[in-house]
Amino acid sequence: MDQIELLGKIESDLRDLLEMVRSRLSNQPLEALQLRKGMESWNALECIAHLNIFLDMYLPRIERSIHLAKARRWAQTGQGARVSYTWVARRVLRIADVATGKPRRTPKRYDLIHQPMGKEVLKTFLINSERLLRNIQAVKEVDLNRPKIGWGPSGFFKMTLGNMLEWLVRHGQRHVLQATRNVG
């Protein structure tokens, strides 16, 4: 896939995610959002709070990488510039893919099960997702393969800017779908 196609796809997917959260979750009563399918399954708010952790962690890194890429004049080479994938990106994109549907174990620091929370979690998600959308629009003239973003809390492993944007949207799709299934 080329970089322009990727940006178009993830922008469209993110807009769909935002609409899904607004139409199917935001108008639900708190009790419905706190419903749990099983004792060890996340409710809708916990799914969204999980996404907020990653948006809070990666949005500053994304914005910094966009700023540096523009300062260094790392422009896209035009139509047809392919997206490259690091080995970390291939792995985490495969895991986050909605099509796999396979449940994954979440590290404790990202697992918010049984934590008290309210509807402010949805508002935070919508604000952060709009911020991500603005970043996707701002990156259209930047080469997505050159800027690197550290993965995880340590940032030791690297993903390209394009990989990170794609992962955030795919991961969002996975958990927003999970949240809407929990509400009913």
C-alpha cells in the first residue's frame, strides 16, 4: 500500500470510529456502559479507557515526530511511495487486527478491569481521537517511513510514523467494537 492510500484509509476508519462512539456509546446511560459480559471481561468504559492510555502515551510522540520530520524536510516522494513495516509493527498490527478476533492477554499496566470510571472516559477518547485525526491530516506531506517512534513505555523498539498511526486506528477499531458489543 502506498502512503497516500494508507492515510486515506486510516482517516476514514478513524472517522467511522468516532461516529460509532458518538452514536452507540455516548448516549448510553452509565449503567449500560458498566455492564459486564462476564466477571473477567471488560465493560465498555474499560475498553475505551484502555485506548485512552495509548492515545495519551503516543500522541505527544507522534506530534514531536511530525514536527521533526517537517523541520528536516522529510517530504513524501509522491504518489506510489510504499509504506514500510518494522518487525515490531508487523507483529502488533497482526495482533490488533479486528479480523483475528482472538482474545489477547493485556499487561497489567494497561488492564483497567474493575477500576471505577464514569462517562468522562468517552469524552477523553473523543478529544484524543480528534487530536489524532488532526495529526493524520497534518502528516500528508511527510514521508511516513522516516520518522521513528518508540514503542511501549521504554520506547526501545521503534515503529515508523505510518506504522504507529495505523496501529492506533486498528487497535481503536478492535476495542470500540468490543465496547459496542458489551453495551448490546
